[in-house]
Amino acid sequence: MAVLKKYIVNKVPYKWKDIATELGFHYIKVQAIEADSATNSDRLLTVFGLWLRKASGTGEKERTLQTVYKALDNCDCKPESEDLSQHFGITTPDQSQATKRNRKRPVLQYEPSASQSSNVSSKKTRKNEKHFNS
């Protein structure tokens, strides 16, 4: 919880509703959190507290920093998601796919050896000779 407070709650408390929605909270629950907490920072802390306790071990999506990273990224909190990523080495499937796409691939060029190129030219010459001699 201290990590979430340091990297997120203190920086983007005004995005608490968007983050709550991205983490799977429904409108009615978001309204209840808003009524029960005095400040946006308290509301975001409540969201994270409930999210971390919610349905542990019931097969719901894993509650990891990677999930928080995705939620932040989807809420236009890029600097905060990047802070998490850099500090904890978080990579998402999107990032690993982008890395694969951006990786330079070696270009293979075919250059025939001297003996191969002379064979090719001699075959063309013989073919042309047959064509003209016929």
C-alpha cells in the first residue's frame, strides 16, 4: 500500500474515479466511496485497499502492480505508470509486443560467389546460343 501511495495517490488523487473504474469498481460502489471519504486522496486509498482485499483467491484477475500499471495507462496517467514501470521493472504484453516490432531485424542479402555468378552467366549464354542457332 505504501508503494501505491508514494507513486500514485500523492500524484493523481483527482483521477480516483477513473482508476476505480479501470480496476473494476461499479458506479454505485464509486458513489459510496465518494460519500464515505473526505478527500480524493482518501478515496483513492480506499479504492486500492478494497481492490487489494477484493475476492483474494477467487480466480479473479491477479492483483498486481502490472494491473495497476494498465489501469493508470488507460486513465492517461502516463508519467505515473512509467514511474511504476521503471522502479519495479513492469512490462505489459503491449510493451513486449512493441519491443518485438521495433527490434531491427538483420537484412539478409544474397550475393552469389564468383563461381556461382560465372555459372549463371554461362547458362544464359548457352541458352541464348540454342535460341539463336535454332
